[in-house]
Amino acid sequence: MKKKVFLLVLIASIFVQLSVNASEPAPKDHTNFIIILADDMGYGDLGAYGSTLINTPNLDKLAAGGVRLDSFYASANVCTASRGGLLTGRYPIRLNLVQDVARPSNDIGIDASEITIAEALQEQNYQTALIGKWHLGEEPERNPTLHGFDEFYGMLHSNDMAPVELYQGTKMVEFPVNQHTLTKRYTDKAIDFIKKNQHKPFFLFLSHAFPHVPLFASKDFEGKSKAGLYGDVVEELDWSTGKVLDTLSKLNLDENTLVIFTSDNGPWWEGSGGQFRDRKGSSWEGGMRVPFIARWTGTIPAAAVSGEPAMNIDLFPTLLAAADSALPSGNEIDGRDILPMLQGKTPSPHEALFLFDKDRIAGVRSGHWKLVVESKYQTVISSFDHPDSYYGPVGLLFNLEKDPSETYSYARENPAIVKRLRQHLKKGQETLGSRQLPGMWNR
């Protein structure tokens, strides 16, 4: 009888100890990182950015608990190049990712010499996972598990590219993919990863398949929004974000986890670019200015809004700085640590940001000014940077504070600003190997 009582007491004490350990706050001697990336989501698709037809209470709450950037750019106007820029901190032209997106029919993808955020954090003993879309090559040597991710669960390319296959690590586990349940499954995997690594430093890259077309939502969200299927999809992504945030809260991880939400470029056929001009595939604001929300409870002020310019190439140095890690040597890093900017302590660390169309700098953003030197019209690329041009060789100068929709050029009234931005343009073309557009003008 005494043995039975002893065993029961022992089992009870073990259970109590396990319960205590499970609810213990995570150690605060490290910072965790979560980047949630939407695919082709527009600047104006979230309530925090003015949407009235799509309800995004969780993302709005994330913004209320942190900082919202109103002048944040993707590093490219299409998926592959933008994701390469985000993960390496380098303009995509340096990565040879600018001619097309990675497809099953080409060999475009990340090179072994590039260092990703995940690889750099692995060196600091971080547990790393990519859940969702990769789109940086599907050859075996380009698998995410060889580029810094301990775990990979997702698709190698966009959801409109055949074959649509789901991978776990290097193994294909589902074909064809049931895309109706993708967002929920990605969310479940993300939560499992967080729970498993709650007492370790971790980096989670939750890279959603949507709202890239074709659009799919689960039964719980179909027909629920006021913005059609696109709205249903975005509202499910909002739900997903809420589940991740709830998990962090339950595990007492809010204060040592930096959570970032953004998109890889502007909206495609559907979605809202807000007040900005054009869409995905262009270098106008609507193609490259994207939502960006960052929350780090206790470190980043709540309910903050900043119009300072930044770009997804800044995430690489920002995360490494937050992890108290130096930048790796060897590759030129174009991004800058923007944590002080997110905290409202400093302005943008960039004198200028370059907005590319493939291998050409199409625009230069500096402060609230933007110089535009090329655009597309039907099948012609029109240069505003050539003597034959109606505008050239000067370009169009927009005041994004006064005229965010890029409607009227103020080049004539501000020759000194044009000269300064053109100096940045020249330097960018020289240092980045940007090709200058030949004289093409559709009269």
C-alpha cells in the first residue's frame, strides 16, 4: 500500500513539475523572429491601411501593438526577386534573380554563395523553419533545407505553376495539393514549431501561398467577406496571424519575439494598392509599396506609425542586429538595421532606395521625393531618361508626401532635387550593374 501511495505522490509531483515548466516564461536572453509574408497582397487590403471591405482584426491588433510603416517597399515587383532580396539583404540584381521568376521550366534560383537570414541565425544556434512558399529554385541543391532552414513544409514555387506539389523537407508528400486547406495547415505547422522551440531561440518564416492566384479558402471562410473570394482569402490569412499571436501570448513569448508582417509585392489582378499607382509587375508605388507591421512588445512602441522609407532588404541586418550578431563577411549587404527607426528614434538609414524593373533602376526614392526614369506603355518601355524623351534627360519627379499617387511631376520646380536624385541613380547604376534603358519613346 505504501508503495502505491509513494508512486502516486511521485507521479503527481512529476505532473505538477511538467505543468509548471510548460507555463514558465521563455528565457529573455534571446530574441525570436517571425516573418509572416503574404503573396501579392496589396497595401490597401488591411483595415490598418484603410480597407473597408476586408475585415482584418488580428492584423489591425498587431499594428496597434507595434509600428506600421507607410513607406515600406518590396525589393522587386515580382515574387522570386523580392524573396531573394528579403532573405539575403541584397538587391536582387546582385543575386541574378531579375530576368524572370523561378519556374519548373528554368534554372533561376538562389546561388550557394548567398547567405540567407536563416543561415546567419543558424550560426547563432537558432532553430529555423520555412513554412509555405519558397520560390527560389527547385533543384535539389536549392532546397530550403540547404539554405538555412532546419525544417521546410510547403511548395517550391507559386501555386499556379504545375506541378503543384507539397514538400516536407526534400520529400514530396502531396500531389495534387488540396489548396483549400493550405492556410490552415501552414498555420498548424507554424504553431507546432513555436511550441516545440519555445525555450530555444527560433526563426519562423511563414510564407503564405495567398492571395496569389488561383485563390482558395477553407469552408470556414468561403463567402464570408464583402470583397469576394479574394477577401475571404485575406480574412483567413488574418485568422492565421491571430492564431500565431495567440500562441505567443499563451507561451509568454511576446516580449522576446519580433513579429513582422509584410507582402512580397503589390497586388496582381485583384486586391487594393490603396491610393497608389499601378500594380504588381510595375515599379510605380502600387507595384512595390507594401504593408509592413512590426511588433516587439516592450521594445517597439505601440500604435506607432512611420512614413520613413525602408525596404525588405533591411530585414536581414535588422534581425541580425536584434540577435546581437554581426553581419557575415563576403557579400555586400544593401539593407540597413531599421530597428532604431521602428522604435521612432531615428529617420530612415537610407539616403536613397532603388526601385527596379528587372535589371534596370526605374525609380529612386529619397526622403519624400521619387525620381522615375522609365515606365511601360502597352508593349513599349518608355524612357524618361534619354535626350529623345519628351521629359529627358531629366525624369519625372514626384513629391510622395503631397502627391502619393504619382500624378504630377515637379521636376521643373526642383532642379536641385532632380540633380541630387540623379546622382544617386548614377551611383546605383555603377555599383549595382544596373542596365540603363536605351532611347525608346512611344510618341
